[in-house]
Amino acid sequence: MEMSLRVPIIEAPPPKTEFYPKVQTQPRLGGEGSGAPPCYYIATGQAGQAVIGIDLGSRLARAATFKNGCLKALTEPALPCSLVVRSDGKVYTVTDPKSLLDNDMVYCMRALIGSDWRVEGPDFSHDVEILYTRLLCTLKDHAQSQTENKITKAVITVPASFTCTQRNMVREMAQAASLEVLQLINEPTAAALYHCTQVGSGEGTYLIYSLGAGTFAACVLVYRNGIVEVKSTSADSQLGCDNFDYALAQWVLERFQTRKNVTVSRDASTMERLRQAAEAARLDLSMSARANLSLAGIHTMGSGFNKFVSAGSLRLEDCVLRYEYAQIIAPIMELMMKHVQTVLDESHLTIDELDYVLPVGISTNTPSVKDFLRETFEGKVLPTANEMSAAMGAALHACLLVNELRDFVVWDALTLPISVQLSDGSCKTIVRRGTPLPITGYYQIDSVDATINLNVLQGDSEKAQENALLAELTINNCPPTGAVNDKVEVSFHVRADGTIEYSAQHIGLAVNLPVSVRMGERPVYVNRRWLTQAPPTHRKQDPKRLARLARKLNLSADVRKVYATLRQLGYDSISIADGTAVEKMIRALRRTKRKFDRP
């Protein structure tokens, strides 16, 4: 009797649909990448420990916690985000920045995160991470004195304009301060979470108008059935209330120079005193129709051949009226309104379809800003949110993550699009702005040889050079790809707080490939708000001269590599940004060539 062996037939899987990037445009419940609300952390080992929310602003830092069903502020008053670095390298915290005027003081450190900024001395060199870690330690100790339980975990607010690199740096600095970061949360989202769930203006569509000292953000979100769903966010880390002060100070300075026919020495101390006087005038204009400015010891410079020699000091006396102040800040308000229009367009809404407009930040109490909001959004503007709203919203979110609260859900969206650099210098968008988080985007690429190099970018520009370089991905020992659907697929796993994790897979062989991640070069820090020195007399940066230097150094046309080489050679950030370093380097190479060409 013959026996037949039946072999089971295994059907080949259906071909993979070629649709990239794979992001959900219509969110549905289902899991990661589907737009579902993020999962909760399991609450284990929380006895005797406290989770807090931290709001690290441009000028002030605050902390709060949620205990026994009540929110409690842990920093009263708020801690100034100012430090002093002495000539010996020691770092000191400052309780009252206005009482101490020193060239060694560091202001607005949050704007420095992710840049190449450093403070250097004969025997020390501090980057912004060291200073920020010191500030977090001080804030943690201050908050620890206000609670009985040990503080070990926190949710920290970040500006909505922060890139993935900057967010990772905040995590690392918090870990250096012995704080476990449960999650990062955008400032407008945290403020809206507190207002919607605790203040209770009602369900509906909100526009968050967040105006801080150093940052601005506009955010459209919907609050219904306990879910805070962010639709779109647009922000700028170089646009804030400080711009009002700088614009007013510049206006007063130009009028003073015209009246006295002098040139004011723009040293750091004088300009900071002038900014503080403009800030005081702004606050005075909130209570009266006129504000006076008075500053003694304004150093002036000579003219002609003596323009670099001090000509003595004068006293500045001036006043500004409220309507003049409104005209001064009008261009800045227009820039902020562009962000508002962006989020409305991306959310497919008009001003009439908004239910509420929530101003966030004490700066929105300025009469000029209040009048602007009242005229633009008739009858929709709510009272300005509490100063602690962002910190308390972060504290509520921390309790959500450790499962102490389950009454509502936060559903944020990506602020800046994520893309990859193509060979022609353009960008291929992987995850678009406004995509619900968490999400996974995909990108397919051919493996010509055994190595794949890929630059990951984040920003709104279509040109790769104008966006922030997040990482340089390298995939080694990659098998070749020959067939049409036989490619290498790189996955971009964007977490709920905007940070990214990378992985790769060979589609044809169905095997995972190791990905080496190298963080991008730090960009040159340039303060767009203020010039502490006189404007340079040479021409601006010439792209042709930059390309010529790249050829002489045998570098590619990538500007970042040229800037990195100049930094390694000892040139400072200002000379690199304004083109001085490029010209000096070209002249030095020319002199070297002539020396070796001589017989």
C-alpha cells in the first residue's frame, strides 16, 4: 500500500502596497501609528515618591505637583532662569536678576539649547548643558523643600518649536540632575490641559495664544469628552515679549542718538540696562498712558577717526506714549498673527468657527496686546491663563502617566515636519506637521553598495540646508537590492513627546538591519533680537565665497561641514555667522600657498 505524503502549500504573502510615508491622515483608534491616544505607564513603586510638573520658561522656572486631588505650586515665587559664571569658572544662581548687573550673567539659556554656544575662561569651558543642569538641580532642591515625598520623576514643558535634538538634550540634562523624565510636553498644550480640566470654560475649539518672554506659539485644539486633541501648532523660539523690549529699546536709542548727534557704545552692559529700562516702561504702560525712561552713564563714541574712542557719558531721558508703543510693536504682532493664520489654515478653520481664544503668559495683559486680540477675535477672548498654568498642566500630565489620574487624555501633534535629504539638496517629507503622535513614518531607499547614508532633517523649508540636521544615519553591511520592491525600509518612530527612534529592515530578505545614529552638528548661535556690538562693516556672508572655501578645504558643498571645520580651528560663532571667519581662512590659505610656491 502506497502512502502519499501531503505537503502543505504555503501561500506567498500579498505584495506590500507602495505608499510612503505611511502616516494616518484620518486618526482612528488602534495602536501606535493609528492616531490612538498614548498608553499609560504602570504605577509601580510610587509610594513615598512625588511626581512633579516643571515649566522652564525663558525668564522664570516653576514647579507644581498634584496631591490628594489638589494642585500645589512648589515654587512661590518663581525661580529666575539666570546664572552667573565668574572668572574662576564657578556658577551661581541669581534670585533677583535686576539687582545684579554683570557682564558674566547668562540670560535666556533655553534659547541656547542645541547651539554651539559656550562660556569659556582660562581654566574652564561651560556649555549650555552644564548650566541648564545646575538650574534644574536648584529648582529640584527648591521644590523638594516644599513637599514631604522624594522627587524622582517629572514632566517638563518645552517650547513647541523645539526640535527632536533639543528635546533629547532636555532629557539628558534632567537625567544629569537625577530626574527621570516621564515625558516632555509642549508649553501651550500643558497650559490648555490645566485650563480645560481645572478652570472649565467648556468644551469646544480653542485657539491658544501663548506669548512668553522668549517664545511664541499658536495652537488650535479641541476639548471634548475629556480628550484634549491638538490639531495644529506653529511656534518660533526667537519671537516673544522680549522682542517688544528690544524694539522699544532700539527706538529710544535711535531717537537719543539723533537728538544728541552721538553714537552710543553698544557694549553688553549698556544694552542690557537699556533693555531693562524698556521692560520697565512696558510694564508702566499697562497701568498708564505714558512711561518715562531714565538712564545715567550712557557711554558715547566719537566720530570720524575717533569713532572707536570713548567721548564720555550722557544721561538718557525720554518718554513713550501708549499709542507710540502700539506702533513700535505692530510689526511684531503681524509676525505672530502669521503663526495664528497658519494653524487655522492647517486645521481648516476660520476665526468665526473658534469657540474660545485663551491667552497664555503675563505678557498678554499688555494693553496693546489685549486690544489687538479683542479686535481680532471679537467676543471669544478668555481671561489670561494663570502664570502657573503650564507647570500645573505638566503636573496633571505626570499624574496621567503614572496612572494616578484617568479622567482625561492628552493627544498632541507634531509641530515641525520630519524629512530626509535628497541628493539634489531638497527634502522628502516623512511625517508632516500636525500629524497625531505617536506615529511611525517610513522611507524606502536602494542599497547600491554595502553602506547607506541618510540625513534626517526637521523644519519647514524645502531646502535641506535651511532645516535643522537631527541625525546622520548609517546602515553598514547592507545586502544589495535589485528587484523593484526589494528595498531597504527605514522607520521613524516618533514618540508622544516628539523624540525619534530609528530602525531599518531589508524588505526582500525580511531581516532587520543595524542603524548607526550620529547626532548632527550644533548650529551656530546667533541672537536675532539684539546686537550687543556695532554692526559689522564688511559685506554679508557670500555663498560663493563659502563654496570656494569648501573646495580649498576639500570638503563637500554642505555648509555644516565647513562651519564645523571653522569651529575646530578656533573661530568664534559671531565671526562664522557674519562671514569674517571665511574671509580670514581664505586669506590664510592663500598666504600658505604663496609661501610654498616661492623658489
